[in-house]
Amino acid sequence: MARIVVITSGKGGVGKTTTSAALATGLAMEGHRTAVIDFDVGLRNLDLIMGCERRVVYDFVNVINGDANLRQALIKDKRTENLFILPASQTRDKDALTEEGVEKVLDELSQEFDYIICDSPAGIERGALMAAYFADAAIVVTNPEVSSVRDSDRMLGILSSKTRVAERGEGPLPAKLLLTRYSPERVEKGEMLSVDDVTEILSIEMLGVIPESQSVLNASNAGMPVILDAESDAGQAYRDAVARFLGEDRPHRFLTTQKKGLFGRLFKG
Amino acid sequence: MNAHPSPIQPIELKGRMILVSILRLHDADTDQLNEALDARMREAPELMRDMPLLVDVEHLANTPAETLTQVIEAIRGRGFKLIGLQQGAVAQSVASGIGLPLIVLGGKGTEVPLRAAPSPQAEPANEPSPSVHKESASAVQALHTASLVVNQPVRSGQQVYARGGDLIVLGTVSAGAELLSDGHIHVYGTLRGKALAGVRGMTGARIFCRRLDAELVSIAGHYRIAEDILDAERGENRLVTLAGETIVISEI
Ligand SMILES: Nc1ncnc2c1ncn2[C@@H]1O[C@H](COP(=O)(O)OP(=O)(O)O)[C@@H](O)[C@H]1O
Ligand SMILES: [Mg+2]
């Protein structure tokens, strides 16, 4: 049976899709058979970031409607073994994802995969709820700013009641936080919330802190998950996060301003 | 005409908070509805009669206005305290005919799964019969029967109501979250949201919190919003009480 993990946030543009691509790739690199599903009906971002947009034939909605079977719709990643992508539909019909349909697809994927990563659309409406409903765990993606943290808080509340796990009375959906686009410089200037602020407000375990990094933009322009860029700070931070997700204990990195060490700050004047 | 202005203002405006219940109608079948209303009233006559009620008719889009009017009359006729219709498209079309104002209730609070099933003693059915001291008597009695303990953080958009007792929250209460209690409220994390104690009139209700940074605190309908809570009053180990008509925040 696969473990279903939803990548969600409430707010848009915080790094859900970037994270879905990185986490799915990272898990596959560790040898876990992984499928990543784009729930963002009408937008289709994941296939671009995974660099497989030109190989899309069928999509999630086609499978739900019975126009294609899963084997036809799943795209095998060219760079990473064990990794498959189920792209979102371009359809404008947001109601195309039915609960029964989603459940059927997830059940079928569960037979074959170790992990199913669900890339949620923004918002707290139907699409986001559908992406989260069948999950066994959630990763809530947050940026270090007040409105993003507030939305994540709201999403955490929803996850504690509007998921299958919660409805079965098995308690709130287990959720961890991924703080992305973190800029230590801006935190020091007081323009952004710090890791401690965010942890304190949300009272939830921190899976990782991903620095704000040009490498993310470069990778996404190249159609490559940033985790494959082993040289980059963001790539390394995502690797740490995947290791922690798999139970390893790793210290958080990239939390303080680079180059300017302790002395730099002490003698800043 | 009096040439000198009277020192007494002709009107005085005072803010108070009340707890409003929403009665959502799912079906306009009059017989079924009457039956359900009667059952509710039998269960908790005092509670139902005391509680200001807002009617939500948005699920009855296909019901003719005439039937809706009858339905509302049926509710009124049973002694429910109707204060208005919940704002919405259906309500808009019938409100003037029914003679009830449209009221917007901010934020559709998320259903919270945290609510413990009330213990049998807490059922208002065996409340003492009405007497002058009814309120305080039943409140005191209830305190020992229906305390609600919440083990998780209460998050933005969530609402927890401890009916007939105290509310005890072990985690933090986020900005945008709301705690309601007929009795006291205890928060063992940081209180950043709203906390309303004694919502059914218990003036002796208190709010205790490990750290207070609230958006609003209220006791028995008297309240202070964030803007009126001084920085010095925010901080660790705070106690909120009602002294006369004033909300007092002090250190424990
Ligand atoms: N760590 C980061 N550093 C810099 N830019 C980032 C980072 N994470 C995400 N971005 C950028 O932010 C934008 C939104 O990211 P995306 O993953 O599409 O968010 P979402 O799926 O939540 O809408 C993209 O342009 C992406 O390249
Ligand atoms: Mg996205």
C-alpha cells in the first residue's frame, strides 16, 4: 500500500509544485516507487517543472472519466528511475475531479507505488480539499510572511477535520511544515518572520527550510526538479528534507546569512 | 424649549456580544419540520427559548416564497427567538416579505472535530425548572458536568464551544480562531485568537492563559478588542475577569 502525501498551503505561489517535484524525485532517488499527481486542474504546472510537458498524452481527468487507463496516462520520468507523473488536465471544468474518481485512481496507484505525492492547487476550496482528502500525511508549504503563515494555519485546521483519516476518527492528519523561500538577510532586517517565529505560531514540526534561491528559477526554466542540482543550496535543503521525511535526523542548514559568520555580525558596528 | 443643553444624552450606544445560533433548514416539508422543531424544543426548552436564532434558508432555493413564509411563521410560533435571516441569495428574495432583517455572520467557522460528546448529565433536558436564580444555578451545576478539553492547537477558522461548562485548551489558539464557553476558559498555550467566556451570561466566568496576545476577550457579553488591549496587558500568565461592566486583565 502506498503512502499518500499531500503538498498543500492555502496560499498560491509559495512553492507547492516546486516541492512536489523535489520530494517525488528525492523519494524515487532513494529507491521508492513514486507517483506525483498534479491536482491543479486547468493550470498544469507540474509537468513543466518536471520537464515532461511535451510527452503529455492523457491526464488525470481522462483517467477519471475512463477515456484512458492509468498505464496510458502515467509519464515515466526520463532522469529518475521509479518516478512517474500524472499530469493535470487543461479542462476548465473544476468539477471534473469527483471524489469517487480520485479515490479510484489513488486506490489503483496504491497497488503499485510506495509513495503518491499530491500537488494541491491553492486555496481552501474543493480542489485543495480533494487533493488532501485521501492523504495519509500532509506537508504544508509556507513562506515566512504573515499572510502565508495565516493561510497555512487555516489549512492545518481544515486538515484536522476534512480528511478521510480525520473522518474515520483516527485523529488529525499528520502534518509537517516546509518553510520555503527563506531569506536569512531579510529575516535579519526584520522584513520576514524567522524560523522560530513560524514554528511558534504554527506549533508544528519543521520538516525543512528551503532558502530563497536563484537555482530554483534556473531549474524550473530548465524543466528539472531543483533537487537534482546537488550543488545548489535549495537542492541540498530539499535533499535534507527528503532524508528527514524518511526518518533521518539531520540538522537544519541555510538558516543564517552566508559568508558573514558570527564575527561578521558581531562586528557589524 | 429648553435653552440649556441637557447634561444627559438622549441615547447611549453600548456594545455587547451575544451568542447566536444558526438554524439551517434542509427541507421545507412542513410536517417534518414541525416535528423536528417540537423535538428540539422538548429536548431543551429553556436553551432554545433563550438563544437568539438566525435562520439559514439557503438550502431551500427551490421552495416558493409563500411556503418559506409559512415555515418561518411555524418557527416563530414555537417561541424561538428569531433575530433574522442569514444573508444569502434565497434570503435576499424573501426577507422583506417575512419581515426579518438579513444578517451577515462573518466567517463560516469550520466544523471542529474537537468537540467532545456531551456527557449525559449535561443534557439541558434535566435543567432545573425556571426560577429567579435559574441562570446561576444551572451554570454552576453545569461546570462539573461538561468541561471540554482540547488537546490540539485551535487554528484560524476553527471554533470550539464548550456548552454548559469550562473550556480547557492545551495548545495554542491561533489568530482567527474562536473559543466559546458557558463557563471559564483555560489556555495552556498562547491565546492569539478570540476567547469568549460565560457566553450565556455567567459574569463570574474568567479566562486564564499562559500567554495572552488575543484578538478579543469577552466575558458575559462584555468585551475588549485587540485595539483596546494594551501592550502592558499582553504577556505571560494572564487572567481576564469582569468587574462591573469592565473587562480587567491582570497577571496571575
Ligand atoms: N526556494 C525558492 N527560491 C526562489 N524561488 C522559488 C523558491 N520556491 C519557489 N520559487 C518560485 O516561486 C514561484 C511559485 O512556485 P510554485 O512551486 O509554482 O508555487 P505553488 O505551486 O505553491 O503555486 C515559482 O516561480 C518558483 O520558481
Ligand atoms: Mg502549483
